[in-house]
Amino acid sequence: MVENEGFRRTKHIDHFIQECVDGEVVCLEYKPSTNLEADLFTCLRQRTTMRARMPRCRLFSTRILAILFLVLALGAYCYYSAPSSTKTANSLISGEDIEPRSPTIIRSTSVRKAQKAPVVEECPLLKESAADIDTVSTYPSFDFQPSWLRTKEFWDKSFEDRYEKYRNDSRRPMLKVIVVPHSHNDPGWLKTFEQYFEIKTKNILNNVVTKLDQYSNMTFIWTEISFLNAWWERSHPIKQKALKKLIKEGRVEITAGGWVMPDEACSHIYSIIDQFIEGHEWVKNNLGIIPKTGWSIDPFGHGPTVPYMLDKSGLEGTIIQRIHYAWKQWLAKRQIEEFHWMPGWSSKKPSLIVHNMPFDIYSIKASCGPHPSVCLSYDFRKIQGEYSEYTAKHEEITEQNLYPKSKTLIEEYGRIGSLTPHNVVLVPLGDDFRYEYSAEFDSQYNNYMKMFNYINDHKDLFNAEVKFGTPREYFDAVKERQKSVPTLKGDFFVYSEIFSEGKPAYWSGYYTTRPYIKILARQLEHQLRTSEILFTLVSNHVKQQKNPKLVASEKRLEKSYEQLINARRNLGLFQHHDAITGTSKASVMYRKDIKKKHIVDIQFGAYQSAQRHSGAYLFMPDYDAPEKNVLLQYANWNSLYDDNIIIVSGPISTEITTMYMPFLVHTARIYNVNDEALSHGVLFETVVDFESPPKNRETELFMRIQTDIQNGDIPEFYTDQNGFQYQKRVKVTTLGIEANYYPITTMAWLQDEDTRLTMITNHAQGAASFEPGRIELMLDRRTLYDDYRGIGEGVVDNRPTVFHNWMLLESMSPLTRRKREASEQQFIYTKERHFSPDQKESVYQLPSHAAEYLSKTLNYPVNIYMLDTSEVGEVVVNSHNSFVEQFPTGIHLVTLRTITDDILEQFPSSSCYMVLQRPGYSCSVGNTTSTKSSIFSPNTAFKGVNITDLTSVSLTGLKTYRSLAEMTEIELEPMEVKTYKVQF
């Protein structure tokens, strides 16, 4: 057996040998050899994951790599092909890169450099960021049952009085309105990607090119690059040229530029970055521009991760939509519709400005002003045979109604303007898959231009300027009038809007819906990441060897690159906000005394779903029914023995398996080894099979961990955000369990002065801490009825699913307890717009070393491949090999992503993006003596490949910052993510 040298040398998951594929490259062979290139190449070609057994892999066969990519494609295809039902509702410039210096040659050498003692770094203690608005402290103060809940309109007399006051204030800047035509295109929701493209999207993009050429002052924006790529590949060069001309003129703006508009609750950091890189590279290569603004109007709640990524990618502003109705009112009262979104830890203020759309949703009905009944009459779409609420109020603009219609419209716009200090208004004009008919372009344009011209020609009456425009123009106008905006930290989960009967509708169900899909997506991410790293190392090593024996292998690798691109794009589609979310259609208890100190109860139970209120998107338990004992019907009451419990004990581990067949099989594995992580952790494997419907209908299955940890009478706990940041959560006592569930993608923990308990997961799911000492994870959901949020059906397609979780119990250091006590005395929560001058900072809570390690083992498990050396021929195979030397253990390699050639489409270049992350670790939980270096030493090098240039670039690579002389110049602050362009 040949295993990674680094895997034997260190147990840390972050060591680059293991980090290169996070412990995935373990090759089995039949006879030793000493040839590096064969090892690298054959390890890449064997991309079949070894789970239960290890099949033979033919050397240099393209079938193995193809299998991986086919699995990726099949996963996406199977998901998007699923039948479903119905949804409710640039001033762009070419990127002028900084010219790098003449490339400095950085070479690997066979001569060993002088070995130096590793640099020991102190654990960096991160502080929480300071911000004008802290969502955690502000959110519990809201009135969640306001008097306007039934009408769904927060606009009351106080808002109207302020509007009237501003309208009569001659000192206030003139109202400036920018109307943004748009079409929200979901790449898979009620129909498949291809069906949507053929029926809707293709026509929309064709109309954009044709109608904007006809109407010289109309604008449009486009976000979903996956659809734009499909259109581009099928379009005549004349149409392509016409689109590029519109972009150059600033009349079409590419917003965000990701492959999709990603979900922000269930997606993982790798996949978010990867789909942004894929989209941004496509935009730069095909359109020659760099996106400047974001457009994220449909994800069901928003967090700080995507704004962080956009800021690091060089964007200047972004727009969000779906946040809690109480947040909408709170921000509107304070005239805060723009803010800088701070990360959780103390860091430099981002330059990106975030704009919150003030009303319910992005449709015309909900965006022209605070009164939907008024806005409905300003949707001029009229298609023969189409009947809806807006067609019922359709009224063409004529000479007779021009004045009253213009007056009413500008008054609605003015009401939006009164929600800001700058009086600049952005108004979306569109909805889902709008403008697929050229008649809609004509109707919307002609009617609006009549009113725009009338308003602009009568400034003495209206004191306003209104035009078609783009988000870039909006942010430019805001910056001219408002020199500073407040800062905000935290997030906008849980998102809630309002049921038709006037009750809050909390969108916390999708955190867990269809866990099979969520687990599959994370596994595909792991396999793609491994393929990216191996492909980059192997292909460049083979090129640089100039070995005639490897020419054929090099050609096969080049052909395989197209499959790698397809895999990237399929994984990108999975991150769409109706894909990874699963929204496109009790109790077993045992006790285990850990360390003879803390009692932990593991329970399984279920909430009874509230019919027609709980579904794919929403979670709403039936409060008239108690929690369901879902295991009762599967218990063996006729047996005199506990034959549903199996205990297996050995020198390495002890397993306790409890079976309630076929519904649930739960195994807890305790390791009897002297290891920092394993000795404090319990590995859970839970197999859940809901069986065929109607069995287990209206069931929201959870795993609940009850401890004696004192995390507050009003419980507090912490959740990760996209596997990147971490957020404190405090129970809102005035709300039910559905509003106190939060998304996690890698872990959640609760703690007191003595102990921290961390639950680690390998996929997205919902988590809550509704009672003191308790943390629960939602496992799976079956709801027979639709929740009336679009897909027109319940969730009954549950599949047998295997869940893996680590439960980690660690001690807090005595120093931490003293500091926390002092911090709690000093920390002052504020509901004001600005901090008190004497407010003290708090420590930013981070996972322990052990938690981060176990999370990596779940997300990037060891892969084992079979190597049949009898088929190698003349190529000699090494007995072992490491891919890099002395890579800092405190740096996580997010990806090593080969860049597509500038000239030859779908052909690999000799460059790659090296995306690095420096994860933060707690300095006060568990083993606080171990440290991980983040310093690149002179001995850090790729083995077997020569680097000719190393350049610092923006996160998605579109902006060039500076050339580096050597890898020792690479520096990352704690929690930071950076990208470097590597030329081999």
C-alpha cells in the first residue's frame, strides 16, 4: 500500500499533502517503483471513490475520470428532470488589470533546501466586529405581530406623514428614479434547465437584443450566466456582437455574474466561490467586462458570506430582497436601505454597499411603492389568452389619463424615496421569466416612456427625474448624494413573509428539505475539488517533463478538461436557490457518560406538520398536536429482550447500534484511542427510511441532544455560515420553534463557562436550541400538502438516506471563563443606530482545532484507489509520493483550479487559480497548546512542477493586484480568503 507521505507524517487534516485532497489520495499497487510522473498521473486517472470495496482501475483509461464527471452530470440531470409544479409568487467597463512585473522564475529543485525549524505562531485572538447595527441584539426587540400583519403593508400614518413633510421640503434633493427592467430566470425549478431555456429564456434574451436596439433609451440586466452561456452557444455571431455592443454602451448590465444566483443558507464556501469563478471567467472571456454590481433578489434569507465574496471579487454594490417583514419595517423607519455588511470578526470595512429592496418581493406589484393594489395597475403586460390579477387592472396610458397616472406613479416613487436620506430610488420592472414575448417589451416601454417624458417635462409639478437604468447607475447616484452609510453585522435568517390569513410564514423548512440532495451535492463538491487539484498538478507536471512516453497521456488529459468544465457547471447549478434547497417538489434515547462528567441524551422525535402551512419551503408544526413518537410503531413489543440494540466493542472503538427497522438505524461509535479529536468525539451514523407514502406523513424528523450545559435561560448557540463564518443565535422567546431554526452547513455548538458541545455535519440542515442545554438537528421531512410557495406539491419523494455527524465535547480553559465574565459585564447591547463610544469588543467565537479537523474529515474524506501496475508498461511507479513540501498547516487549500486557455475554448492552460483560506480557530476550547502555522517558508514548494509566475488577484481572478517573487510573500489574515494566479 502506498499512502501520502504527509498523511503518515502528520495527523493534521490541513497539511498540504492531505490538504491537497484533504487526505484523499491513497493509492494501492502491486509492485514498487520510483517514477514521479506515473504516480501523479495514475492517481488522477483513478477517480472512482472507494467506499465499501476497491475495484480495479485500468491505468491511463479515460473511463475512470469520465465516470466521475458522468456522476456529477447525472446528479444534476436527475434533480432538474424531476417533475414539479407552479411558483407564486451596466455601466460595465472592461477590466483594466494592473500590468504585472516581468515574471520571476520560481523553481522547484532536486537539491534539498536547508531545513529550518518551523515558525511557531501564537493563536490569534479575534474580536467581534463593531457595527452600527447588530442583528442579534436588535432582532428580539421586534413586534412580530404588528397591527398591519393582515394587510401585509407596513406603511402607516407615520410613514405617510414623513413623506408629506419631505415632499414639501425645498431643501431636500430632487427625487431621482432609476427603473430597472429585469427577468428572473431560475435555472431549474418547475421545469428543467433545458425546458426553461427552450420555452422561456431563449426568447427573453433574443428580445433583449432586438428590442434594446429598437428602443435606444431602454435598459436591461442579466444575472444567470448558466442561461447566458446556453444562449451564447446557440446564437449567431451577429447577435453576440449586438449584445456586446449593448453592454459596452451600459444599457445591459451583467449583475453578480455567477453561474447561478446561489442560495445563501445551504451552500458551502467552496461551491459559492467555484460558481462565481466559473461565471466571472465566462463573462470576462466572452464579453470582455467585469461585473460591478450584485443582484440577489430570490434567495430565501441573506447572510454575510456572499457580500464578502462579491467584495473580494471587486464588485462595488449588491442588492438583496428577501428578509423578515419586521426587518423591512425597522430599516424603513430609520431610513437605512444601504449599509456595509461587516464580517463577524473585526476587520477592515468592506467597500461593497448592500442595498435592501424595501418591500415584499421583486415583482412589479410589490416594487413600485408601498401599496400593491396601486402598483398592480402599472404592470402593462398584456398577452392574449393570459389572465391574472394584473391583467384585470390593465389600463393603457392615453392623453386622457396621462396626468393622473403619472402623478400617482411619481407619488409611489416618492414614498420609496422618503425611506432614504438621499432620495434616489431603484425600482425593478419585471418578474419571473418576464419579457419572453416581444409584445411585453413594447407595452412596458411605450406606456412607461409616456409617463417618464411627462414627468421629466414637468419638473415644476413633480420635482423629479425618472429614467430606465441599471444598478450601477443607482449606486453611482447614491454615492454622489450620501458620502457614508452605516455598517451592519449578523444576518437575515430566518426569513419570513406573511400567509394570506395574516400569520407569519417562516422559511426554515428548506434548510433540511430533501437531505439526500444536500448530501449528494457535498459529495460531488468533494470529488470535484479533488479532481481540480490533481488535474492541475498532474497536467502541468506531465507538460514540464517533456517525456515522449507521456505525450499520449498529455493529450488524454487535455480532452478530459472539457469534462472537468462540465462538472464545474453542474455543481454550480446545484447551488441555485431552488436546487441545493430542495425546493425545485419519537424517540430512541440512550445515555452515555462522557468523561464521567456530562450526561448527554440523544433522542429522536418528530414535529407534526401543520397541513398546508409546512412544505418544501416553510416549516410550521401543528401546535395542537404534541411531538410525534415516530419510533413507536417500529418497536418490537413482543420480544423479551432488547434485540433492537447491538453493542460491538474492540480495542479501537465501541459501537452501539439501535434499530427501529426499517425506519431508523442509529449507530454511535466511540473511539478508544489517544487522539485529541477522536478521544473527545462520538461519530453518529443514522440511516433513515421514511418508506413509501402515505407512511410517516406530516413528519418533521429531528435528532435532539440534551445536555447539562448551561447556555442560558434564554438559550444561546452558534451556527456556521456556509462553512466560512460563525454567528451567535439567541432564542426569540416570543416566536415558535419554526422561527428559531437556523441553517448550518458544517457545524453548530452550544457552550457554558466549562464545556462546549459541537455537532458537526457534512451537509446543510436546520438546527435549533429551543431549550437550555439542548441542540437539535432536523434530519428529514415529509409533508403531504403544498405550502403555497410555488411548487404546487408536498414533499413525499424521500429516499433512504445515511446521515453522518460528529458530536464533540470539549472543555473551556479557565482563562476563557474569566475573560468571558469580564466581557459580559462590559458588553452593552444597543438598539440605537450607532454604538456607544465606550462600548467594548467581544471575542469572536470560533470552532476548536478538533472541530475544524473533524469537519474536514467529513467533507473531504480519504479516497482510496486501486493501481494495477501490470498495465503500466514501461512507466515506473513510485512507492510513495508527496505533492508539495512544507505547506503551512494553518492554510486550507480551497481549490487549485486550472484556467481555461484564452484562445482555445475548453482547453486547459498552464495557469491555475490557487484559492487559499486561513480558517480561524478558538484559542480557548479543547487543546489550546497546539498551533498551526500560516507562514509560507522558503522551503514551501510544489514537488514535480516549476512555477514561473505567482500573482495576487481578486477572489474570482478578474482583477490583478501584484506579482510575487516567491511563495514566502503569500500572507493571509485569520479568516481571510485570497486567490493567487499560478503560472507553471
